[in-house]
Amino acid sequence: MKTLTVSVVTPDGPVMEDSFEMVSCKAEYGELGILPGHIPLVAPLSISAVRLKRGNDTERIAVSGGFLEVRPDKVTILAQSAEQPSDIDVERAEQSKTRAKQRLESKQSDIDFQRAELALKRAMNRLDITR
Ligand code: ATP
């Protein structure tokens, strides 16, 4: 089976680099499935799980937005943050989810709702890939 190299990088440094048969991810305009030999493209990523397939295994990485760069033999994911399930602190994500929900439900006028909504999405995305 043909493979492509997938490299995941964040502002804190590289998260992983390995070979996979297929990359599935959520661009801001919809789902993308990338196989070796894909035409080059750059796409903005939404807060979502990137799925990396090799044989019968699928690895998942939670990304919090950023960009995907595709070349025929390589996919580079430049993410704001990226975690593999084993790196996720579930307790922290649960607390972040509760905090964001409380902010969204509060009637205080000084709440930045968009910020709280994004924090909620990041927390739920992290929790999703640990399940
Ligand atoms: P929190 O409110 O818990 O800080 P956040 O969504 O605001 O969550 P980010 O700004 O997205 O956090 O991430 C900041 C850094 O912390 C990144 O390096 C990210 O990988 C890491 N991080 C955030 N939440 C978790 C978590 N639950 N487990 C492991 N690492 C996390």
C-alpha cells in the first residue's frame, strides 16, 4: 500500500511525523480525504480530529485550527495546538468545558461569547478523541 508522510507541527514544536495510507480531516469548508498522489493544496482546518489510517489502525489527533498543506507525498499540519489521545489531560478538558459552558449560560455583558464558544469546541474535541 502506498503511503504519505504526515507531519504535525504546532507553535510549541513538532508533535509527530510518520507514514500513513490516508489522512481524513475537517477543513473549514468540509471533510477532506487525502491519499498518496493528491494534488497540492492548502486549506484552513477547523477545531476537529485528524484521522490517520495505516492498515487496520486509525490514529486520531485533536487539532485546534490551523492549516493543512498537501503535496503528493507529504501532508503537513500546522496547528494552533495538536494532541494525541495519550497527551490529553481529561480532567483539564472537563474543567475547560464546564468553564466555557458557564460563561455561555451567564447573562453577564462582559462575557466574550465567541471566545467561550471556541474554548468549548476545543474541550469537546479533546474529550471526543479520548473516548
Ligand atoms: P485550557 O482552558 O485548559 O487552557 P484551551 O483550549 O484554552 O484549554 P489551548 O489554548 O487550546 O487551551 O492550548 C494551550 C496549550 O495547552 C496547548 O499546547 C495545548 O496542546 C495544551 N492543552 C490544552 N488543553 C489540554 C488538555 N486538556 N490536555 C493536554 N494539553 C492541553
